[in-house]
Amino acid sequence: MDTTVDAILIEGARKTYAQTLWAFADDLPAAVEQADLALQPNVLWRDASEQHDSYAVLSSLYKNAGYDERVAFVLAEIERLDAEIGDRLPSSEHDHDGDGQPDH
């Protein structure tokens, strides 16, 4: 696998492309396809914070598409990342898992 900066940043771009297809092109099937590619096990992210925030977007996309198993997988990954990076996450009022409490 290519580990250059371009290869690493492409995965964040896949998430952005998925989000764009969903929000602006109203093409949810294509957005889900791009989201699936962003979740492949060989994906490299710039850092865990970028991955965490990207997964929150992907979770919302999957929820909107009705893919409950994918939502559960992504939320579990968000929880894992929360535990891994903890206080290094920027402080905000994000509620990624929909439980009514800020996640970081």
C-alpha cells in the first residue's frame, strides 16, 4: 500500500465525496458505496481525530440509508477511538452516538 501523504489524504476525501453525494447530489446509493470504501481495513487516515470525525459523518449517512449494522459498526469504532485518543479530541458539543450527551 502506498503510504504517501496523497494516499493517506484520499480516505478523508472519500468521506467528503460520500458526504457531497448524499447532501448535494441526492445520490444515497453512491454515497454509501464511497462510505464503504472509506471503511475498508487497509485505509490510512492522517490521524485518529480525522478518522473519528469522519466516522461520525459516515454514521449519519448510514443511519439515513437504513443500514443499522453499519451504523453499529461505525459507532463502536467511534467509541474505540474515543478511548484511544481521549483528551486529544477537540472539545465540542458533538453527539456522535445520538445518546443526548456530548461525546468529547
